[in-house]
Amino acid sequence: MVLIHRNYRPRRDTLPVFSDDELSAITAPLLVVLGACDRMLDSHDTAARVTRLLPAASVDLRAGAGHGLLDDGGDLHAFLGYGATS
């Protein structure tokens, strides 16, 4: 842990925000997993925006979850076609 904290450099610049045109131009399958209790990002707004602009996207707004989503990756594996289930 000491090594991590000694070398950790938090991001200090503004996170990029994609325009509606940039988001709607995505043609690849898209999985968006968000924590409903995220204190860093407006996950509810993000989920609504992605759903509006990319109706074919898979959006998973996880109740009770915050910014750090820790699980076994079952949903991601299923989305990628690995056959795993959550």
C-alpha cells in the first residue's frame, strides 16, 4: 500500500464530456455500468442520457453502489459473450 500511495497521481484536470453528436455516433455495442450512489459523477443523468442517445446500449444503474464497482465481472463477461452469468 505504501508503494501505491507514494506513486499515485490523482487526475486533476476536468474529465472529458462527450457531446450528444459524439455519443450518438457510437456504433459498437455499449455496456454502461454505473453506481446509483456515485458522489463523483451524476450517474442518473448519465444513464438517462445514454439511454436517450443510444437506445440499443445496455445500461445498468446499480442501486446502493457508489463510484467504485467491485464484483466478479459476470455482467461484463456475459455482455462480451463469454457465457459467464452474474
